[in-house]
Amino acid sequence: MVRFMVFLGLMWVLPIWMSTVTPQLCTSLGSLKDSLNASLRKRYLKYNFPVNYTIQVHYEEVFRLKNISKLRNDSADLRDLQELWFEVTETGIKKILDVLPEKHPTRRKYLAILYNHFLLIKQTLPVQNSDERVIPEVIQDIWQRLGDTNYQGWRPVTPKSLLDNCYRTMHCLFKDCFLSNSTHSNYCEPQHWRKGKETQG
């Protein structure tokens, strides 16, 4: 609850992220995309962990394409979802780091670098001033659950699954950064990611 109230307070006094992406943000997200490609996710988040290894995360931190679709239907706008994406991605990477020994190769060679890169992207996000911000109730509920110290809805998930979701939802929420004039892919549709390995990054 405390974390949720702090978040709401900041939303009133700080500039608000723009939902319109900029060339600088697209460049940064393009680099993040390269770091999240399928071969790296498999090498460091699947093969470097025991078979069926899972970590406990909030249900809301398993952020998938169907969550985006549902939240949009419940009046969440793109900016709300982008902010939520940054939060759950940062938290997810940190939770994986927390279970890794200091000398684990996934920590040293991959996740620590990925996490620092992610934080740098957050620091360069474009902003716009706003005198008033109305946060949809459905988003307020999620933020409250994420900050609830008595939360009961834990869910086991593999480290690779967390970043698989991150990769796909990033394409959906920031699709202007990844679509070319000759590309008509709908990154928000689950069917797009079932076409074959070429769509997995």
C-alpha cells in the first residue's frame, strides 16, 4: 500500500511519459531487442538453469499479450501500459538476479548488463508536462497489488518465460519502433508469435 501511495503521489508531481515514441527511444529499444534475442534467452535463461526451475512472482508480473488486450478493453491507454511494462520488466529482471550467485555466468555475462541497459533506457524516456492525470481503476488495482506486502497471488514462472513475455509485449506496446514500411505484422496478436522461430527474435 505504501508503495502504491508513493506512486500515485509521484504521478501528480512528475512529468508524464509520452506515449509517442521518439527516435532516441526506438534506438534504445532496438538495442534492448538485440539483447533479448531468442538465442541469448535460451542460452542464459534456459540452459544455465536447472530443468523446470521457477521463481515466485506476482500474478500481475506475468505480463503477456492477452493482459494487454484485456487492459485495453478495460480503458487502459497506451501510456498506462507502457509504464506498467517498464515496472514489471525491471522487477522481473531484478528477481532473477536476486536468485543468482555473484559468479553465475548468467548474472555476469548477461542479466547484470541487460538490467543496467534497461535502467539507462528508463532515464532517457521522453516526457511531457501534465496538470492532471487520471489513472484507470484497473491500473490502480494492479499497482496496489504489486505493492501489497501481504500479497497471496504468487505464481511460479521460469526465468526464460518472464523475458519471453517482455520481448513480445515490448514489440506490441512500442510497435512503432519495430515496424518498417514493408512490415504489416501485428505484434499484439498471439498468432504472430506462433508463425515460426523467425518471429521469436
